[in-house]
Amino acid sequence: MFSVFLSCQDNDMLSQDQEAQRLQDLFNEIESMVSTFSCDNSDDWTFIGYGSKPCGGFVGYIAYPLFIDTQLFIEKIDAHKQAQEDFNQKWQIYSDCSLPNQPTEVLCDNGAPKFIY
């Protein structure tokens, strides 16, 4: 499914806005893989960094349940990271180089995963 999404149109022919939308669509796909699950037991959840800031490092962290297809999920995370690195380089994107705090664990709060720092 993901490879078809990327091969629909050559990235060199896309505008910056179109490529940014592709990045957002991919991240929405990643979020949808986890958003339908209720966080009932924090032992069943973990987190991973996503995205790529222009100066390096993650854009943020996303919690996910260990009972999903973690291989596919991590492949999508990695594909998004690479796509964002390529986007940042191609369009000479800059940022403030600040890094988000890394969570230490995931707790469940009324069915939603919450980070503890």
C-alpha cells in the first residue's frame, strides 16, 4: 500500500506544498494505525521517535500498542523519517534545532496513552 502511494507521481515533479501534503498524509496514516486502540494497560504500550528535524533528531514521539503489526508500523515511521529528511534537504528547510523531550514511559489515562517525562 505505501509503495503504491509513493510511486503514483515522481517527487521531482511535485511542488513543495504537494510534498508537504504527502508527508502529512503519511503521518496521518501512521497515527491512524494507533488511534483506534484504547490504552487500557500501559504495559502493552511503548513509544518511538518520528520525523526528522532539519538539524537532526526527531520531530516528536508517538505512542503505540505492542499488539499491532509493529514491523509495518516501524517501517512507516522509518519511511516518514527518510521522506522528511529528503524534503528538508531538497527544499532547504531550517528549524530552531530544539529537540523534543524524550518520554520515559507511557501511561494510560482514560483510554488514551500519555507520556511521562
